Amino acid sequence: MLQYEIYGKNVFESAWQIFSEQHLQLSFVDCITIATMKNQKIRQIATFDRNFTKIEEMDVV
């Protein structure tokens, strides 16, 4: 089942903080993904985007 949720201002602000402080040249969309994953306590991501392998808190599968 696909779950769709809107997290709103908190995730946006967290994503903006990640985006403005990071040195990995992540896109803002990547930062939204990271903020959402942190918000939901998700550690694993299936992606071909190698930038996610540079983030210690995440496991790329």
C-alpha cells in the first residue's frame, strides 16, 4: 500500500537547513527526502543516486 502524507512546515524547514548547511551539492529535492526520512526514522533508501551513499545516517540498498 502506498502511503502519502504531508509533513508541512517542519520537514520543509529541516530540508532547508540541510540544504543550506551541506557540502555535498545535494539538490533541494534530495534534502526533502533526507528530512522526510529523518522525520519518519527511516534509514534505508533504494536509489541510484550516489549522493545518498555519502550520508552516514542512511543505508543505500
